[in-house]
Amino acid sequence: METVTDKRGRTYERRRRPLSNTSINAMITLLGQILQQALDYELIDRNPVRVGGRSARFLKRVRPNRTFLEVDEFHALLDAAGELEAEARRDFKGLGRRAMVATLGLAGLRISEMMDLRVAQVDLVRSRFKLADAKTEAGVREVEITLYLRDELLAHVMDRQARGLPLAPSDHFFGTRPAGGVTRTDFGIGSSPARRSGRRPTARRRDCRRCRRSRRTRCGAPGRRSRR
């Protein structure tokens, strides 16, 4: 067991996880590069990492079994998000749960990218998400908004206007708090009491993101349709 402290300062214990084969292979590759440089400087006679075939030097990579949502499952998740929005407390209405699920499933955004979306980054006229800050350099891009997703986002905007929630260019596109946007706790589709009661489908956030990629692959479309 190991003791872990999260970003909120909470400390808990979890089972120590071993390195995966991919991580071990990466370490072997780095060691081989270091020893190769030592060989070039004639500090050693041979590079032991480069001896034998690749199968003898590296561990077999185990491909994880990725999960994703089928079309009917995704629509069931949208309906569940709409139910949660309707049953929410008065001060938590207008969060945009259905629009958030649609954004993850139809645009393929990361959960962090969706939570940080500002009103100015959602261009409903040109049907584009403008992601200026992302997890990686390749993530800085514009993402296409489909017609179905555009209708969901327009309904979310109209609902925010009717509730008097802020819609200035610098405001968060999702969420009800003036000082910040939606949090991971707010995004609770298929979790906690809803999941335990069996009333709503269970899904992870990455399942929604893979939902978009799986549909595009089946249609023969390229894996990426975003542009810098």
C-alpha cells in the first residue's frame, strides 16, 4: 500500500500499482540510448541492450480492452443527463448536463477541455470549438461541431439566457457559479446514487470521448477532423 495526497489535500491509501510493460519498455529504450552514447565515446566495449532480437529485449505490449458507447447507449446517457438536469436543485439547474454529455460524445473533447470552455471559444455561427489551451501542443486546435451537437448547445444557451446566467465572452460556457465553471463532481452522469439505484446507465467520461472516434471509424472517416 502507498499513501497518496490529491490536489485538494486529501490523503488516502491505495494499492501500489506495478509498472506496465509499456513503461518498462520505455525505460529499456532510454537505457539503450544512454549506453549507446557511452559506446560512441568508447567508455564501454558493447551495448548490452542492443544484443539479440527485439522480442528478446522488450516485453510484449498488452493492448488494453478499450470500452466505448454504442449509439443507443449514448442516447440513453443523454436522456439520463436530461433527467438529472430536471431533478436538480434550483441552484444547480442550468448546469448543462445534457449539453456536456453531447459535447464529450460528439466532439471528443477531454473532460478538462470541456470544463474550461469559455463562451468566446464556442463559435455556433461557424460550428467550431476554439481550443487555445490544451494538455499537449497538438491539442491546440479547432474542433468541428456537428448539427446535432449544435442544436444541443443552442438549447443550452437559450436555457442559460432564460435563467439569467452569465454569458459574457470570458464566462464559462458550462456551470452555474459566477467564479468558476463546472467541476468533475458536478459532472455526475451515471455515478453515485444514480448508478447504485440502477435507474441510469453507467459510463466513464472516456467512454463518451471514444464514442465519437468509434462512430467516425465505422463510417470510414479519418481519425482526426480537427485543424490547427
